[in-house]
Amino acid sequence: MKSAAIRFARKVRDRLDRGLAVLGNSTRGFREIQESVGLESSTQANVLLCAAHGSLGDDALRAGTAAVAAGMNKSVVFWAPGSVDEWPVDSQMGPVKSVDSLRFGKTGLLRKRGQMQFAGADLYAIGADTISGDYLHGYLALQVAALSQSARAGNRAALVNFSITPAPSRVALRLLRSLPREVELWARDELSQERAQRLLGREVGVAPDIGALAPKISSRRTKDAVDAMGPYICLSPNAHFQTLGWYSRDELIDFWSRVAAEFLADYEVLLLPHDLRARPGDVELCGEIAAAVGVQSGRSLTVFTPESAGEAKAVLGGAEGVVSGRMHACVGALASGVPTVGLEYLGKFSGQFTWFGPLGRVFPLEQSVEVEQTTAALRELIAVRQASNIEFRPAVVADSMRWMSKA
């Protein structure tokens, strides 16, 4: 039954592709096809988010894109896999929509309605860290199919805001190399730009991670969390370090509780989970770290669980310094002018830190990361920042997002 459905869908796709090829850029003819499948013509651009709701890094990408688009008087429609009930509703761009209704199962095979949706407008597919094959290939296949569909219909189509590892999987490379030449590629750091150009043999642009421009949201919750505190250090652990087999749970709790203890003599310490999902479990990990510190020192740590990337950025931006294993927590802090130490994995931190100059330092997870070197590095960054009389100006601004401003 499933194979028959797939064969039928392929026939529909092939017929539609032939129709689009004949129509070319004929607006009148294309509108007739849109109307025949119940879609309205739209001047809005589609934006394919890179993952389902849960990581506040992905929410930062949504919020940053919405803010830049609004500033440029553009309108976008966001699409994401899975349930979209938990995504914040942007006041200007509206709710995130589920892309699941536009494809067959969790494959990259578009339904007829999906083909028409992505053929009907410009498309930006946010790649982030998903295009190297470190996660499931099905969604990358969907992004490639949607981009191809949009480009073949004469729209602007771009795979944007991505990092890529030195050795992507063979499946990922095959998918990426199948993209039509009309599809633009925009890496989020110069190292990924160089790798993509070498691996794919084509021109690749570069612009900073758009999550840096997610607006801060100073809510009643954030104010209640930090107003009663003195100067504080914000720690944002990453439970993926356990689920991916790099550290045991006990090792993670020991590392972060010792980092917290190092700063408690001079600051208060706030723990901020930057991923809300039960797995990998950042929220639970932060609670366990706070409990361990309480047993060891009798000191209590504040654990603040933000509801959005905007709330997270407000708390990160109020800190004296940040240590994090979450890249977008680092980006939010750096974009706010806060000295930051990043514990890097998948090679995606260093390129983003480069955009912000001397504000941050990265320790790759592949090397041995010690508590003493981590805390000493942050203290040094804080001292340099405090000694500087230069007014902080964000290094990343809306005009930095050339993949959007180019249109």
C-alpha cells in the first residue's frame, strides 16, 4: 500500500514538474494551477525552519528571521516539522505552520499541495547544523526537494544560515549536490563557506547566524528571576554531551557544579536551560547541577527556564559573563555584548565567535576541557571588557544578513 502511494505521488510530481517547465515564468498560467489545487497566489516568502520546536536555538532562528524580515518590510511564512502548537506566534508574521501536511510521512517526497506551496513563492531553507547528515536525512531531503521546486518555478530559492562539517555523510553530500545551480547557498561562517565550496564545487555566500538578531523579551518572568540578584554569571549546559556519549551524567554534573562553585565567591550563578525537550534533558540537568551545588556548598543557584529565545536572550544579556555548551545561547550573549566562553561540538561555535571579535573564547569538546581553564578564560574576558571604555556596538546587524537583504 505504501509503495503504491509513493509511486502515485511520484507520478503527480513528475506531471506537475512538466507543467511548470512549460509554464516557465508565466504568472497567468501558474495562477491557474494554484487555483486548481486550492492555493492562493502569495507574495510572501516561505521559510523552512531546520527542526521541530524544543531547542531555543531554533526559536532564535525563527525570531531573528522574523525581525529582519519585518525591518525590511517583507512578509514570510514559517514552516517546521512536527507539532507546531508550542511555537510562539509572531505578531507580524503569524503562527508557524506544520510542513508535515505537505510531504509523505517523514520523507523528502512532496505531496501535490507541497509542490504547489513551494513553487508559489521565494523560499529560504535554514540549514543550521542539519545539512551534514549528523541528524536524520529525511528532513534534509525535504529541504532539497522544496528548494528545487521553488527554483524550477522561477522563484528565488536559497539554503541559508548553515554550517557544515569537514566530512558530511555520503547521503547528505548526494542530496546537496543535487540542488539546482539556481539555488543560492549561504553559510553562516567563513570556515563552512570554504568547506561547502570545496565539497560542492560551487559559489557559497556567507553571513552571520541570524539568531543573533532575535529580539530580547523582558517579561515579568525574566524580571522576577534576575531583579533580586546581584551581578551574576549565567551557565547554560548541554545535555547532548551525555546523550551523544561524550560524557556521563555524573561527569557533566561534576563539571558544571565545579564551574559554578568557582564563581560563587564573587558572583551569583544562574543556570539557564536552552533546550526545553525531555530529551536531551537540559532542564532536568540544570536542576541536578543546582542540587549538587546546594549539597556541596550550601549555596542555592537560580534555575530559570525561558519560554522563548527572547526571554533567554534577556537573561543572558543581563549577565556579567556566560559559559555555555549551547551555540545559540553563546550567540545571544555575544550579540548582547556579554563575555562568553563556548564549549564547542560539531565544529559550529568557532565560526560564530569570529563575528564578535574579542568578546568570546571557544574550547573544542574534542580537546580536554578543564574547569580551571574555562573559569580563568571567562574571568580574563570579563576583565578586558570592564577595562574597555569603548561603548559596545553590536557586530551583527540586519544588514549583515545579505542572503535576505540581497533580494
